Amino acid sequence: MRQTVRFNKTFLVAPVLLLHTALSAQTKAGAPFKTALGRVIYNFSYMKDTAHRSYFYTETFELDYDKSSSLYSSYTKKESDSATYSQVAKAFKEAPDPDHVDVVLTGKTTTNNQFFTERSGKTSVDELRNLAGTAFIIPAKRPAIHWSVTDSTKTIQGFICQKATGESYGRRYTAWFCADLPYRFGPRRLNGLPGLILEAYDEKREIVYTLNRVEDFNAGIPPFGLPANAETVTSEAFAKAEEAYERNPQAFIDANRKKMSGIPKPKSSPLDGFDVSKIKSVSVRKSKTDPSDITLNNPIDLRND
């Protein structure tokens, strides 16, 4: 099934600015982006609906990291964004009237939120969300994970890993970390072990992260970080911002336009050369990721207090 949403050209500002924000800006306090030392790619499997225990949502994620920080984000979304850029370029190229371009965007719904972990000083895990080009940072509420490391070991794709267990946001996790990769990061909110987490799952195996691959160090991975123009808010405040955007997208964009005006245009962006004022309409036809009878009654974070 496909979900179709149509926008006139005024509402195109939202997806275009969203793409710009994802590719640009600096970290908090104006610090430059971090230079990545490496990347881990995870296969993610998630039981969203406990009434349908045989169905698992799947997506691919990446973890970019240096010695003191990491950024966890959707690798599937990155591939989807590349397809979006190609679709915009094709629409401009094939438009009968170059001053009135109709753009059709297709693809699958992916995860938009990211998790930035900073371990210099007190460990923090900030959730990064984007809404119509405006970046929001939602600080972690729960304390650091208290891991119990055991003597159990196993080999994952040639990496010798050790077992640890700990609780994160209401779920009890088993994590397998590799001390030969001495970076204290892992998928999403999981971190703090003396090595990269290469596999993790909760005790009911409703949330499962398995290793896809570990990429070579210095393999041309782009710098990463948090945007300096981001607004730090609570999860409750972000929920209200989402409601305001859904009620009146253009009013939300206009209210935040001043904040977005300082966003630098990314270099060598696939959007370079496009005059968005010439886009007459946008049709978004995203395939539904889940079957129609699936409901989200099993959040990843069971506790968020």
C-alpha cells in the first residue's frame, strides 16, 4: 500500500530544508564536526506489535564514532535520501515547463531520529530530531547503564566478543562487545562498555541488533556531530511542536524561518542548481512499511521518565 500526500509549492520548503539540515551545520557551541575513526553497520529487528509476535520491522542503521563520541542514524534513510535527490533531479530534467515542475517522491518510510553520544566528562546521549528543517535536541532522561560483564565469549564475524547485561529505559539487554575495538559505543542508547557493541538484544528478543559489518578505519566517512542551530527541548515540548506542525505546517515554517536562515548550504549537494521556487507541486508516495493491522504498542523505550 502507498500513502500519498500532496503539497503545493509553499509546502515544499519543509522537505527541502529538512534535507539541507541533515547535510550541514556545526555541533553545539559552534565546534566543528567530529572526524570519524570508523563505522559499524547494524541490522535492526523490532517487534512493534505484541499482538502480532511473528512480525518484525527491519531497518539498517549505522554508528559513526571517534574516541569520545558517536552518532547513530538510519543507513536505510541515507539510501532513501539519495533516491529522493535523483527523483528531484529527474523531475527538473524532464519537466515540460521548467518554471512549473511537478515532483513525485517515492520510497519507504524510514527512521528520522538520531542518537548522539558524548563521553568527554559525564556521558550523555542526546536524541536529535528534525521537523521541517528545524533541528531539536532532546537530552537523555535516564542515567547511564550499569553493566554486568561476564566471562562468556563468542566470535562475531571474526571479532572476539564478551557478554554483558544491563537495563536501558525499562528493557534488560544482553550486549556482546569487542575489546579489540576499544570505543565505548553501541546502537541507539546502548553504550559504556570497554569496546564497541557488535550485537545486542533485549531479554524477550523483541529488539535485536546484529552486526552487518565493521567498516575500515578512515574509509572516507563524513564528519559527524550535532547542529549548532538546534533547539534543546524536552520530549514533551517536541511532541507539542509536532502537533503544531501537523495543524499548520506553513505557520510552523514561518515561525522558525529566522532560525533556519543561518543554515549553510551543503557543498556538492545534489540540490545544488535547483531553484525550488520553480517547483509547482510535490507528491509524496511513501510505501507503508508495516502491514495495515500492525499498531505500535511496544515502544523501544518502555520507560522514559
